[in-house]
Amino acid sequence: MNNLVKNVAIWLVIALVLMTVFNQFSTRQVGQKPMEYSQFIEEVKQGRIAKVTIEGRVLKGTKSTGERFTTYSPSDPWLVSDLLKNGVIIEAKPDEEPSLLMNIFVSWFPMLLLIGVWIFFMRQMQGGGRGGAFSFGKSRARMLDESSNTITFADVAGCEEAKEEVAELVEFLRDPSKFQKLGGRIPRGVLMVGNPGTGKTLLAKAIAGEAKVPFFSISGSDFVEMFVGVGAARVRDMFEQAKKHAPCIVFIDEIDAVGRQRGAGLGGGNDEREQTLNQLLVEMDGFETNSGVIVIAATNRPDVLDPALLRPGRFDRQVVVPLPDIRGRDQILQVHMRKVPIAPDVKSEIIARGTPGFSGADLANLVNEAALFAARANKRLVDMDDFERAKDKVIMGAERRSLVMPEHERKNTAYHESGHAVCAKLLTRTDPVHKVTIIPRGRALGVTMQLPEQDRYSMDREMILQNIAVLFGGRIAEEIFMGQMTTGASNDFERATDLARSMVTRWGMSESLGPMVYGENEGEVFLGRSVTVHKNVSEATMQKVDTEIRRIVDQQYQLARKLIEENRDKVETMAKALLEWETLDSDQINDIMEGRPPRPPKPAPAPAQPKDPGPKPTATATATPPQST
């Protein structure tokens, strides 16, 4: 709107200038020859002037020959008498006055300009101009209608239980009498909780698309401003707009930005964020009830939300949007594969089985990366090999083939990764080894990728202990075969120590310390937690905890050393194969562990020939965090 007003004003000014210039040129008479006044007097005395028209001091006349002229007269009081003496016809005209329109414009233009400026600033103060200087209290919620929101439940996959939970909202908005005749009350608010990338925002858009009702979308950070009281004012304005369009849906994304627990130690009780939260609590279930306004919020931090938000009457229902299982991943992949040309050899169920722990956003990124790999190879279809390369890139990071490594560091990396792989293959409760590479990927110089065979929701004690031993395998191989210690195992030690500490202090897996939690208050400041740290264990107990952690670490370190020393030939064979081929798949690793020479790597398939996905090792799993040097 402001741009339109500016353009109209600019064109009006241009038109005014053009009209003025046109009028100036139009009033000028062509064909009148200028003449000096002395020459004019001489011509009058000689009787050569037939007629003179006096306009102020401008004299326009015609000679006896018919020639026209013009001249300018000074203050000559005898001019008229001289003209009459010489028989000149005199015609007198008053001075040319400006037109009525010009007079009105000149007299009223300053007043009109002041009125226009006053109206402009008043509109800004009232919030009429979007983003104006005084529009802070206006809500920034964006309303979507049916034409701008085409997402439905068919576009959401992998969270069937969550879809069933929110489907009741759609039915209520379409037919409220179905619930009201039985005395039922639809939930006032729905809080969607889940990990990042699981599809919480997409599910909210699908609700609006299915219900065919107005949908107000706003982020929690939009309530935050540098001025006091702006957040509460925006909450009031948002609910006022929602009441006018009821029944409708109000969606607040990342509500933890304003809904964090009140009473944080250093924030005080008059914090701006708390005022915004208080207003949100009142609007959701205050003295005035908002019938027909359903609030949907999304967050991945439900632990920091204020308890007043989570009570019945506000957010009555919490809908968990979890990470998809194998069936959910298959459905999500099928949704995203509709947008790309897929080769006949691509099986979504195989890819789904090989990607446990992936969220919906991860799977969308996987399909996109596969399409990019196919485009680089000038393929017309995205085949299974592209998905395999995309999965390696997503899990392990992009290859850094341009990195030039000294030969001794390259050899050290080969023995390091061989130590990880041999320990993982010899231990029975660890995830199968999918691939080993010494090609630098991401921030790691080498990667040993283990893929679980199925979705895992918990880990037992023996599995954790064996994972610790696998983490130590890299350093031990460096010591035995290279006779040195490098910094490449720092991440391995960090992860192993964290696992051992969690076993003792959090998971109650220590026989000497028993099933207790030995930890301190780890609540974060400004999240509604106490500022001070309260210790709930004594110094003597912490010494016992440290002793037990050290015992677990030393025990698994000795186990890994024993395994590598008893299988030196396998480690050396695997390291030589890595130095030659740089990457080993599961089949080559199995050959080495069974004492056979490893088979050569599989040739890269031609783009036009589809590859049989049967023997591919990707059919069996996806990634745990890669083990790096």
C-alpha cells in the first residue's frame, strides 16, 4: 500500500511539472521580432509603426509593412503622447494574470502538503502501515486460506497415531454438534512434541488444509520485541483477530521461546517474557472463554515449558510426533519419491530398513541428495546406487578427496579403523559393520560405520560395555602396529567415558554402587531452574563413582587389547586392503574375518544399467554415529 501511494505521488509531481512547462511554451507567441526601444522611438517618429499593444511595460506592435515586433518600455511618461502624435493606433491590455487553477494550487499547496503528511503519520501510528514505526502491538500472525494452503493428511506420513489424535479437531471444526450433543468439549489446545524434523509444523498445516478453516500461523519469537509490553499486546491482538474469524486454528511454532517456566533465578518476576506468557495463559483459559479458537503449538523442548501451560483447559492434549519406524520411513520415502524420477531398481522398503533413526527431514534430504548425485552423473533416473552414495554422505559426511595426507598418517588411519572394525566383528552384541573407509569425510580422517539391523529403543548393559570396547580398538591398534599414540582417538575416548559415566550415575548399571542416580542438579539457568547448584552426593561417593568408571573403562580397554593381539593377522590384512582400495564394504570385511583374501571392490555400475539391489549391504540398516579417528 505504501509503495502504491509513493508511486502515485511521484507521477503527480511529474505531471505537474510537465503541465507547467507546457503552459510556459504554449503562451509564447511565435513570429514576433524583438526590437530595441531607441529604434522603436525612431520608427514611431518616422511613421513606420501602425499599431501598438501595451501590456504593462511590454510593447507589441505591427509596422506599416505588416511585420510584427515586440519591445520593452522603460518608465517613459511621454510614450502615449508620442504615439498619438504620430498616428499610431494604441491598444491597452491589463497584465496577464495566472489562471484560477494556478491560483488555487499556489495558495492551497502548502496546506494540502501538511494535511497529507499528517494523515501519513497517523496511519503509521495506528498500525495502518505494515512494519510502521508505531505498529509494534499488532500481531504478526499470517492467515492462510484454502487457496494458499494445499497440504492435507495425504502429504503427511510416518506418524499415524499423531494424525488420528488431531483428526478429532478437524471433525469438530466441520461438525461441532457431533461432540456437543453428548456433552463433550473439544480440547482447547494441542501441544505437539517431538524431535526436530519429525513433521510437527507440516502436521499443523495439514490440519488447516483438511478443516478448511482460517489458519493463523506465528512463531514464538515473533512475540519478542525490544519494547516492554509488546509481546502481551501482540497476544491480545492475535486472539482478537482469531475471535473475528472463529472457528479457526491458531498455530504457534516453537512455543518454548515464550512459554518457558516462570521464576527463573536471574530473570526476576517482571520479565517481559513472563508478561507475554501471562497474557497467553489468560487468553487461552481466562475469564473470557474463546469458543471456536483452537490453539496448536509445537516444540522440541517440552521439559522447559511452564506447568500452567500444560494443565487441562489450556493445552489439554499432548501429541507426541516420534521418529518414524521402518513402516513410517517407507511411507515418508514414497511421499518424497513422487517428486523425482525413480529407477525400477529402487526399493523404498530397502532404503527404509537401512535408515533407522532418520527423521522425516533427514529422509527428505536423503532423496534430494540422491537426485543431485544422479544429476551430476547425467542420469535420467535416480537409481539405487545414488541412494547408497547419498546415505553415505548424510551419515558420514561428504568425501574430502582433495585432502593430501602423508603416507604415515594414512597408514595410521588404516590401522585405526581396522582396529574398530575387527573388535566390532568379534564382539557379539555390537551392531554389524557396514562399511570402513579411510577417505576423509566431514571432520573425520576415517570412518567405521556400524548399522543396526533393526530399530532400537533401548540398550542393555552388555551391549554398552562392548560398544566401549569397540571405541578403544582404534587407539590400541595404533599402539600395537604403529608404536605411537595420536590425537585421532580423542572423540572415541570422550564417547567411551560418557557411556561409562552414564552407566554408573544415571542408568544404575554398577554392581558396587547400585540402582541409584548419582548426579548433580544440571538444570539450566534462565529456564526456570534454580541458579544455585545443589549437590546430592558426598565427596566420598563421588570418589567411588570415579573409581567405578575407571574400572569399567580399564576392563573394556583390556578386552579390546586382547582381541586385537589375538587377531593381528586380520587387522594387518584389513589395513593393507584399506590402503589399496580405501573403502571396504561388508562382504569384503566378512572375507577378511573368515580368513579368505578379500574380494575386489564392485565396479561402478553404468548409468543405463539398473543394479540388482539384492546383494547390496544397504538392505540391512542405518547409521549410528560414525566412529572417527
